[in-house]
Amino acid sequence: MAENSENEMLNAICREAKAEGKLSGKNLTNLYELFGQRFTKALETLKENRVKKYLFKPSGRTVWIVVGLERDYLIMCQAEFCTCDDFYFRVLDRKVHLCYHLIAQKIARNLAWYETFEENDELYETLMNEWKKPTP
Ligand SMILES: [Zn+2]
């Protein structure tokens, strides 16, 4: 359905961008047509380098975070899940599948446009609790 195709199209564009090592003009146009304002916000996020990857050692667990204006958002990429309200309400309404954090994270991951932080496994629970907190 529409939700799937949105995701599939994003994946296809990401594959192309990864092969090229950049977002081409055509990629940008397609992404904007696909996501509109959500892509504009995702692009801002990427330009401001707000996608972070946390690598926990020694387990090797990874967690993706998108730093937002008021809080950080936790992205579960396998589940294509985000902790933002936008994601929560829109998915409940079945309006759209991907929030701009997920769009930004996918592009960042494919183009290596992210910062990596290494943390000790001992901090995993503490940080996860912090990231999972609902919006105040
Ligand atoms: Zn989100």
C-alpha cells in the first residue's frame, strides 16, 4: 500500500545515493516530491549533523539518536520506530509511515553522515531510559 511504497521508494533512493556517495539533484527532487515538508526537516537535520550513532562496548549494540530541538529521539531502525509524537500519532491515524527523524536517519546511515559515540555497556540502561522518556 501507500505506506509501503513510501518506505520502498526511500530505500531505493538511499541505495542510489549510497552508490553515488551523495544525494544527486534528482534524488533531492524525488525526496521532496515524496515527503514534502518532512524531507525539508530531514535535510535540515542532516545539514546540522544531528544524527548520532551510539556504539556500546563490548557488546557492539548500536542505538541511533536524532537530536531534536527539545529532546533527543530514539530510532529503532529494524522496527522503523521512532519515539517522537509525530510518529506516534500519525501511525495511529495511519496517515504516514515515516517521520522526518526516520527519513534523516536512513539517509545518514547510507551516506555515513553521522557522528559515532562509543559508550560502555554499563551506561546502556541509563541512556536508554533517558531516551525513552516521554515528552515532558
Ligand atoms: Zn520521529
